[in-house]
Amino acid sequence: MNKGDYSDVEEEHDFTHEYTPEDEYGDESDFAHDALSVIGAYKGQRNSNNERHGFGKAILPNGDAYVGTYKNGHRHGRGQYRFKNGAIYQGCYREGLRNGKGIMRYSDKSKYEGHWINNKKDGTGVFKFKNKDKFSGSWKSDMKHGLGTYTFCKTGAILKGMWLNDKKVKNFQVFYPASNGTGFTFYGTWDDNEMVSGKGYYVFEHLACMQSGTYVENLFYENAKSAELQNKICKSMWLSNEILPIIGGMLPCLPKTQSVARVKSSCDMSFLISDKVSALDVPSLTMSRVEIYEHKDDLWAEMEDLETESKFNLQETVANSLNNHEKDV
């Protein structure tokens, strides 16, 4: 079993920070600063300090777009953010950052659905890679961290184990399905280089037996004279001559870990209620340079689907918040 057999390498994306330029929240009607290339365009509600507050939609100077709620000038609550390369985030925000539950659809068709803290995958979540592989488990600061399950689309193999800072560690088990509906499971341990090492067991449930053995270093791999030859040889070899009935007590168990306390963050919509701000009614702009851009280039048309879906989600969220608020009162 090679490290190269695993394809759990996430495509590099620069989604750490969404666009928040210094001038984004300026006065869009100011003649000197209202060009779309400088501050973008915004339609929506504001508070008494002229900050974006309540429901709104914005086209940002770099070509990104946002539809959702704001609080005191920051994206806050529920919203959808579309990156100019086609990626879309839909979910919860807190003070301008992705916090709570959310879904990120990347431009390469990969997708993450789960929890976020400060714009990073953190907590439980599922990542579907562009090659259709899938990891479901625990995350910390955008890295696989804790117990998880990795499913290989091409072979159907299912790996269960422990990750620390994106690195496979400790005991693990892999189920290999067979074409006849059966399969077998290998129980083993990773070394420091994420290679299978030491004692292991192949368990054949349908045959009610297991094979014990040891993975050892393959000397032929180290002595191979070319990279092409090395690619045809495994780094380690399986040595076994013992067949046993299935003895569960002999099998390496998955590590037991205590749940890690993480910051809990949900879609905070309480400010809409306390400030008596409607999440659904968006006032129309008076004629301004921004409206001239709108009529000329039809900038908002491509955001209609996002706005419709976002308002539907907001209506449901606000209704739940109102019910909870009435219960508390």
C-alpha cells in the first residue's frame, strides 16, 4: 500500500479572504469615488450611520458579488458570495468572515459543506474533490484534523482513520469492496511518513477468517536504478503465513479522541429583529452614478437568481428567529 495510492490532495484556492477594500463602504453617490472600478456598487439598507445594515446586494470592484445581510457595515448573518472565477459560498457570516455552517462550491467543481471559523474549514464537514473522492470528518484551520472517512471514487475503497494537521497518523482501517458484493478490510498503522508499517491484519468477513502479517521495507525499491522502475514497485512488502479465525481483540482499534471544543457560530439574525430591520424589502436607489452604471451594463441582472434564493433562505431564518424571540419573551 503506497502513499501514492491516496489522492486526498485538495486543489489550491485563494479563498482565505473575500474582497473588502478600504473604499468599499464609502458613499457611492460621491462623484469622485463612485466609479465601479474603484468602489463597486451597492443596493440595500443602511443604518443611521450610513453603514450597510440589513439586506443588500453588492458588486465589488474586483468583480466578486454578494447578496445577503449586513450588520454595521460588515457581511453578517446569511448570504451568498460569488467569486469572479465562478466559485460560490452560501452560508453564515459573522463580522465579515465565514463563520458557522456554509457551502463552498469551487470553480473546479469540488465542494465543501460544513462548519467554518474565520473563513477556514473548521469543525465537521464533507469535502468532495474534483476527482469525485470524498472526505467526511473533522477539520481545523482548513486541514483534516481528527477522525475522518476518506472514500475513493475510482476503487470504492473506504479509509477510516485519524488525521493531525492534514497528515494520516496512528491506526486505520481500509475496506476494499469486491465485485460480488463482498470485500475485505485491512487493519494497520501509519508510520511517520504516512506509510503502512509493522503488524497488520486482512479480515475476510465472508470467509470468517483473517490473515495476520507484517509490512516490511522492500529492498528492491531502494535498489531500483530508475524512477520508472520504482513506480512499478511498492516501497513495502507484505509478509504473512498465518491464517486465523477472526479475533476482534487482536485488531488495531481506531484512536479514541475527545471532542475538541470549538467556537460555535450560527447565522445571527437577531439584529434584524432588535433594530426592526426588514430582511426582505430593499429600497430602490435614487438616480445616481451607480444607477447609470446599472442601466448601461445591466450589472444586477446576473444576480437575480442569487437574490431570489437568498431572500427565501432569509425569510425562513428570520421566521425561526422571531419564533425563538417570542418564546424567550
